[in-house]
Amino acid sequence: MRVAFFVFAAEKNTLGRAYSLWLTAEELGWDTRFVAPSIESPWAPLAGEHDFIATLTDDADEAAEWADALVALKPWPGSLDVALRMGKRYRKPVAVDVDDPDWEAVYGMSRKRQLLKVAQRTGRRDLPIHDYLLRLRTARSDHVLVSNPALHRWYHGATVVPHVRPRREDIRPHTRSEGVEVAFVGTVTPHKGIDVLRAAVARVDGMRLTVTGDDSTFVAAGECLIDK
């Protein structure tokens, strides 16, 4: 099986999901290529993964012609629209992988909020028609992968392909000392489950939570905020 994956930017953390799918494909014995507009500066945390980085290419036509199937990472311009164009050109099936509700985070988690956002953008002559059509195409597709079951809220019938990571050598298990420091390093948005993490930490004595964020991030008692 030969699969070409399309990402909208190799220098951003969407490459982390690409790496996870590469690991899965490697386990299945599939050949892969990952297409991005530019591959000169791959996302820094993965720059040392040389076998994976070697699969990056900026030649969409060559990858699409070579592949048996195409997969767009995120229903986003630069990935899905390119994969659809290549799929039509070379008559290859196209699937979409969604690892986060990114579209909903931008345009609203509910239909009411989405309509309000569209109305606001229309007033500024910034109507996101292209983005919306890609999102709509994904919602109606029979070939959608998601990274976790929570995304079934927006993508019914999708197949869950969870995040994976390389096998690690056995390490010494954590032992309790005077206290436990828990850190959340990432974008602080509601769908990340920060409230669940806060509640879990609050139930354990001697545990402290550090959250990355900006000055507007809500910080609960006992937390430390580190600017991104």
C-alpha cells in the first residue's frame, strides 16, 4: 500500500500528527510520502527523526501519481484542497484526517456560534467560503479518520486512529517525593480538557499544576502560569 499524506505546513505542529500516522503506516508495512508546500524547515521537535523527515516532499503531483490513496491532514486550505485536486487529476481516492476540532475552534463549537461568526466576517467582507466548503466536504465524506472518539460529535461514522508514539525502553517508574509537579504544555483551549486536568490535580494533596498560556488564561488556585 502506498499512501500520500498532505499537510498544510511542515514547519508547524501538524507535523506531529503526520509523524503519528507515519508510525502507524510503518507498523502496517505501508510506503508513505508526506507532501507540504515547503519542507526546508520541518517542525523542530521532529527534525531529528531522519527516517520520517526523508518522506517529506513538496512535489504534490509526483506523490499523488505514485500513491494508491491520498490523505489530507485537517480539512484546511493547503492540505484538503490540494489532496482533492490531486485526487481528481490522478483518479485516486481521498480521505481526511482530523486530529483536533480546529475548524470549530476558529468558527464556533455550535451551529449558532458558527452562524454568528460567519455574519461577523461577512460584515468585514471576510466570508470564509473556501474554508466552509472544505469543512462541509469533510463532514459529508465517507472516508474520515479522527484521532479520538470525542471528534465523532462533528464527524459521525469516522474511523478512530489514535495518536501513537515510538516504543521506549523500560524506565524507572515514578516514585512519590514531597510533591508532584504536573505541567500542561500546549494551547489552552476548551476542547483540550484543561478543566478535567484541573479537577484531577485538585483531588490529590501535594500536587501542583503548571499551565502554559498568555495573560488572559484563567489560572486556578495552586497553579503557575508560564507565558508561551
